[in-house]
Amino acid sequence: MTKFLSPLSRRKFMTESLGAFLAGWCGQVMGRKNGAAWAAADAPKKSPPLNNRASLLLPTIAIDAGHGGRDPGAIGRFGTKEKSVTVAVARDLAMQLSASGKFNVILTRWDDMFIALPDRVRLARAAQAALFMSLHADSIHDHAMRGFSVYTLSEEASDSLAAKLAESENAADRLAGGILQGQDPDARPVLLDLMSRDTSRASRDMAEKLVRTMPPVFTPLERPRRQANFAVLRAPDIPSVLVEMGFISNPIDEKQLAKRSYQSKISERLSLSIQRHFREKGLV
């Protein structure tokens, strides 16, 4: 879908859709009383052309481009920065999902900016996201290791690699409350546990769908379905997955991840996985 859009159309979509969302984000996430007025001054006046059918009835997908700004993420041997790869794929994925007319889409970042981990999750919560997908392309000491993998939350990592990746990603580790405001304090632990169970089940289902849909176009890591305690996956009320699109520390993965054609293929398979997941759940 994105190959038929001019660069101007892409910029127009990104600017307008995100500008329209800023008003709600400023008021709900930043806690500013004048957030709506502050955002409205900078927000475009027209609706985004690819998002005309979006409504509150459509599920919202929060796409998180890992790292950004002063945090470059992993840097490959040829100078490829993880933050550049993740935001490129995130933009393409947002375009494709929005163009399908089946989803509302938000991006935690759409440019080279630094967003703290807790704020990424708060943004998804403010939008009442039905799915949070965080995109990464990490590095590891074993430069021969390559391929994609998908992570869901677990207090204990499924293996040493998962533990190391989670440790390197968790630059921030604080998630405030707010999802259970207005509830009886004595009932909160029970409600939180119930939400966590449902969220965990939905997260695992989404991860399985990704693992089945990405091949054969993309080579999976050995045991591509893994678990670790990533900070961005800890929201108990939003199904969340973290996708490692490959390892920038591997020369072959790095060269491919730096190519726009390869990035577009990744976003296409991610979009297909998400659409299949929500269709099978009867949500679109």
C-alpha cells in the first residue's frame, strides 16, 4: 500500500493524524489543563485522508518505535542506528493499518525524539489501545546470531538472551497507576489480576500469530517465541508484544534492516499478522 503513496502523502498522513491525537494526549497523558488548547494551536485543521473511517468503534493499535533522540539504541558495524530502523518500520506499519480502514493507529514517536518508557505506555493507555507493539532491532555479543523474535511479558526470562535484551532495553522502569481509579482499593488487586490474565492471554495469542505469519519471508531466530521482563510490556490492561526485527550486530541483518524495501516488507507482514489476529478474534 505505501509504495503507491508519494513522500508528500506520507508526511501529510503522519503530521495530520498525530496532530489530531495531540489534544487528547496532552490533556490525558501530560495532565495539562490547557493541553487541548496547546495542541490545537499546532494541530492541522483537516482530517487525515487515510483515516476518514476511523471511529471509536475501531480498535486502536499503538505502535512503539524503540529508542529515539539521544538514545540511538544499537549501532551496527556499518553505522546503522536502531532508532532509525524502528521509526521507519513504525511509520510504514501505521500507514498500512490506517489505510485498511479497520483500525485507529497511534505512534509513540514519529520522529527522532526521546520518549521515556513509562510515557510510551501512558500514551497507549490514554488512547485505550487494544494492542501495543514495540519494534526493536537489537545487538548481541554473538555477531553470528540473526533473525526475528517476538517477546511477551514474564517476570522471569525464558532464557539468558531474553534476560540480556530486557536488561539493556529497560532504561526506565516506573509505571504509575490510574487504570483503576474510582475502584474500591480493596478490590484493586483482584481486578488487576483478572486484567493481567486476560492481557497475558491476548499477548501470547498475538505473539503466536506473528511467529506463524512472518516466515517464510523472514528468517526466525531459533525459538522465536520468547519471554522477558521488558518495561514497555508491563501494562496489565493492554495486550503487548515486543518484536525484535533482527540483530543489527549481525552484518547480514544490518544490511537488510537498513534497506527501505526490506523495512516495507517487515511492515507488510506485521500488518498482516495484526489484521489476522483481530479478524480471528471477531474484533474487525
